[in-house]
Amino acid sequence: MLASGFRCVVAAICVALGLLALQAGADPRDVAQIKSRQDKFRDMGGALKAINDELKKGRIDWDNTVVSSAQTIKNRSDYLLNWFPRGSGPESGIKTYALPAIWQNNNDFETLGKLAQVEAAKLNQVALSKEVNALKAQVEAMGKACKACHDSYRSPDFSKDNDN
């Protein structure tokens, strides 16, 4: 009975989102694609912040925070190049921080995405090793990989809207 009620609520939310997207002239699949992409990047950013916070504390919670956060970053990064299908940029009519340059310079974008994947895999390995100095260095490398992509392919409006 409870599961049925839950399904009804989920269905109602999906219908409402679809209607909003249609009213705005956007394809509901694009809305879902962009929201999913943003949520996954938010997960990755939150996980990297959690690791940074542990480093700042000086007393690192390896098992409950660092290892799981590094795993989140690695797992999400494995798929990040699939999160940008054509049509899921500003031309969709949906607010997104993804710049058209992603599709215009796709080879460069993919190169940077693959670099982020490599750095994420290294971060995961370093977290499992539980070596503090290696973790500090790899967090910095991961941050640089993220920044390299953000500098060219994410709208500068992102930081204004997110107080970053």
C-alpha cells in the first residue's frame, strides 16, 4: 500500500516536471538529462570538498569519509563524458552552465574529461593507500583537472549563481 502511494507521488512529480518543461518549450528528456548531469557533478564536488575538509581537520576519517568520497568521484567520473549529448546545452532552452564550446571543441573537451577520469582513479587509489601526503597531492591534481575543464567549458555565471 505504501509503495503504491509512493509510486503515485513519484509519478505526479514526473508529470509536473514534464509539464513545466513543455510549457518552457523544452524536451522533458533534456530537462532530465541536464538535471541528472548537474546532480552528478554536485555529488563529485561535494565529495571532493569532504576530502578537503578532512585534510584541513588534521585528523582524517579515512574509512567513513575519504575512501567513500574518492569512490564517489571515481564512479561518477567513469561516465562524465556521456553526460553531454548534443542538444543538452544552452540551445535546449534550459538553464545550464555547459557552454556551447563543449560541442564545438569536443575533442579538447573529451581530452580534459579523460584527464579528469585518470585523476579520479588515482585519487581513489591514494585514498585506499591512506597516505596523507599522497592524498594532499592527488586532491590538488584532481582540483586542477576539474578547473581545466571548468575554465573553458562552464559558464562564468556558475560562480555568481552559486556564491563560489
